[in-house]
Amino acid sequence: MPNKIEIEKPNIFPDEVISGITLRNLENFPPYGFSISKGKIYSPEEIENYRKLLANEIGIEFQNLIFTHQTHTDRIAIISDNQKNNIESDGLITNKAGFGIVISLADCCGIALYDRKKKIIAAVHSGWRGTNLHITSKAIGMMIEQFHSEPQDILAYISPCAGSEDYEVGNDVAVYFPKYIRKISEKKYLLDLKQAILEEIITSGIPNENIEISGKSTISNNSYHSFRRDKDNSGRMGLFIALKATSS
């Protein structure tokens, strides 16, 4: 098995943060690419091996790499030292150095957050359902209420996801996002998911200069997994964020 995976890293976070999104990397992981969740095409053994590769690549102990069982809700879990893995949640928050929190993506947006003063990290999975439920602003609110974060201290990264030029939705979804849709036919619209999430972050008080947004679409860019494009042959990227462990 190849031992090198490809990772795209945000520029917004300082050196004490380990963060990025895994790429599909078909060349090294044929025929479907590197994936951190099994979907329909990977065995549990493959996914465990791939997750171990990710842990090794980013320098986090495998047992400290926390994954979620995502359900497209607004449920957010706070991670402690003895937290179980595969939590049913679409968001994770922790202040534990040496812990990596990971969400899986294949067209939904991933949002990584870091409070540079209080040293709090969060990772959020936000598709149209999560965005309609304002999961990102709820995660920011939890950072403020439970860890006493100040919005001006929080840095945010919005990952590649379904783009505004190719994320086609019907009336059933468009009705929730009147400000972020463009009508292309009687029953079809294009949804700008990133813009909806960006406004959510800004409304939470985080300054524009603290936010990095990927301009890439998972649907049109073959470097990423896309369920819209590949259906059951789609794997999942992993968006991760961790605080480097400090030496005592």
C-alpha cells in the first residue's frame, strides 16, 4: 500500500495548528482514491488502514484521531480525554492538544475553526441541511459560551465543497436559501453554499480578515471526492484540525 497521501492545507492557521483536507489521490490509491469513510466501495479494513495513514502523516497518535458518525444535523460534541470515537455528531470542539478532530466530506462544506487566544479548535460538517440549521454559528456560539472565546480571536477556514456554478438543487432545497440561489430553470437552482456559510460566520462576529475560503468545487474538480459526480463510487475526504502537543 502506498504510504504517502496528499493533503491540501489552509493558509489561515498559525504553526501550532495542524490542519488540512485529504485529496482523492487516485494515482496512489486506485481505483477510487484515498478515503477516510467507507461509503459503498471501501471495506472497514481499508478505511482503518487509511485512517492510520492519515494519523501518521499529520503526527497524531491514531487513538487520538477522533472521527464522527455524521447525520446531517446540528449536533456538536465536545471532546475530552476519554471521549469515544465515531460519535454521532456533525461538529467537534476540543481544547486538548495532541487530539485531531476529523469530519468526512464529499460535496458538503467543512469548516475548521481556531481560537488563537484560548487555543480551542472545532471542525464542522455543513451541507445544505446543516447550513439551514446554522450548525457553524452554533459551533462558534459553543466556543464563546463554554470556552469564553472572543469572535475576533477565531480564525475560520471553509473547505472545497459543491460550488455555486454546479451545485444544482430543486425547489425543496432552494426555499431555505432565497439569498443564495440563482434560478436556471422552472424547477432548478444553483446554490452558493459557501456564501451562506460565510455570512453565518461573519454574523457570528468573526472579522472578514480572519476567514479563508477555498474557491474550488468538489463537483467539477477531480482532485476531490464528489457524491454528486460519482454517486456510490465516491469516497470521502477528511477535513482535520489539531493542536500540536506541547512538550513538558
